[in-house]
Amino acid sequence: MIAFLLMLAAMIAGVEFWSLRRGLEGVEYDVKPSKPVAEPDEALQLITVITNRRRRILPFIRVNENVPDALKAAVELRVGDVSNHRGALCSTVYMMPRQRLTRRTDFSLPERGRYLFLGATLEGGDFMGLSTAPVRVELLRELVILPRRVPADQVRQLMGGWMGERSVNRFIMEDPVLTLGFREYTGREPMKQISWTQTARQGRMMVRCQDYTVERTVTVMLNVHTFAFGSYGARMLEAAFSLCRGVCEALEDERIPYAFISNYSSLGMPDGFGEVGDGLGRAHLATVLEGLGRADCAGRDTLEGLVDRALSRASVGRGHIFITPVRNDLHPQLLARLRVATGEAPLALTGEDMEK
């Protein structure tokens, strides 16, 4: 009898040890937001998938999902790592053999930025129900929240008549090629440039001097280095991001090609992502807006460096829209360099203009 009890105790101890060491073996966890890029306060879903690949019942699994602490969900969010702005969505599940469980949690995020979902800690109960064995699943899933949209009427009011003048100037010259005059043929010009009418009139070979119409392009510049500090500076910086979005959307509506440059550091993008070349269209705008959503306010370049990059592509006919958080960030001497290079003064807008 004693031998039987010792054997039973040994079996129970063995199963208990096995359940602690391998209780969650074969359990897989994955999570992702319902879309990678979204608007502030947009209704989203956090899709959690837990798979039991073993042929046994798992009566108890506690799931602690590592999520941003700014997340607003219908379920309770437990405070996690305060210093890193992390929280935890806690729940328990029961799983049958070979079962895949998909759960959708409604949530939203109120502010612009890049948010990370870093996996979860799974805790499985032991055979005797005395303790749990945690297993950490590390993932990296991200969600980019765009700057808040600004009403189009407000953006056009801030831009004044600048947009109308830009659109008119684009269509002053309708011909794709302009003939400026004629000069004598040197033998290096292509045959298609020879003007046979002028050749017959002058009695010698003459070629056309041509000039192409200038495409009225725009460079949108966003400066994130500001003299404003504290909560006011942060609010004006976010206003500048929203204003930048509104300006780019207004240029899209007018079909005016534009480039975008900034001195922010873009989180999650190894190349910095602070520059987008000339273009138009939904894909071009989406690239600019995602960069604004990923932007880190710390910045990776100085204001002088930002202006130097703008000057490297400046030319006659190219306009500049300079956006910065507060009026004290405007440096007349730097903006004057753009005016000299292009022949026209840049349009300067600030986040403070949004509160007028």
C-alpha cells in the first residue's frame, strides 16, 4: 500500500513538473491591428489569434497582451510599464485540442504617432492548479495614426490667394515648347531643330532656340525645431503637423505637383523618411501622410539644414510653403535665401495660425 502511494505521488509529481515545463508547448500567439494606418479616434479592431496545436485540452490560459497605454478599448487596460508608456490587456481563455481561437477587441487611439504591439505573456496553469508557468511571446506589430484632418476651408483661408495665383500661373503658356528665337546652325544640333523657313529667308542654315514651359511645382517644408516648450509647444507642433496635412491635400485638389521635406526623424524608417520627391496622386499623398504620422518631434536635422536641402532643388517657378509651430520659429534671413533663389517669397504658416 505504501509502495502504491509512493508510486502515485511520484506520478503526480512527474505530471506536475511536466505541466510546469511544457504546459504551453504547442501554443502559438499572434496579434495585429485591423489596418496599418488610421485616423485619430477611428474605430479599429485588435485581432488576436491563439492556436493550440497539441491534442490535449488547455483548461486555463491567461493572456497579458503588451499594448500602448494610450489605447482606448472596451475591456479594462491594466497599467504596465509606465516609463515606456505600455499597458496590458488581460484575459483568460479555454482551448480544445487543435483549436484556433480568433478574438477581436474594439479600440481606438486618440493622438498622432507610431504605436507598437509587442506580443504577450501567456500563463498556463499547472496540473494541480497551484501555480502558473509564464511564456513570453515577443512580436513587433505597428500602427500609424495620422495627424488630425483640418477643414479644407480653414486651410484655404490661411493660404489666402497664394493657391489661386499658383493655379493661374500654371496655365499662362499652353504650348509645351516655346521658340525664343533663331541662330545659325553649328553642326551639333539635331536635324529636327532646323527651321527651314528661316533657312530659306536667311540664306544659311538656321536652328530654333527653344525653351520649355516651367512646371509650377511646390516644395512643402515642415520645421519641427521650435522655441515653444512644454504643453503649449507640443500642442502647436501637433497643429503644425495637421496644417501640413491640410496643405498637401489642398495641393492635391488643385493638381499642383509638390515635394515634401522636413527635419523630423521618422520612427521605424531607416532612411529617416523626411523627404518625398515631386509627385501627385493618392500614393504620393499617402507616403507624405504616413511620414507625418511616424514623425518624432526630436528632429534629425537643423532648420539651416532643412533650408539648405530646399535650396538644393530650388529653381525659378518653384514655390515654397514653410510650416513651423510658432511665429518665433520664423527666421527672415533663412526665408530670404529661398526668395533670392526662386524670385518669389515663400508662404510662411504656423501652428499658431490654426487658433486664430
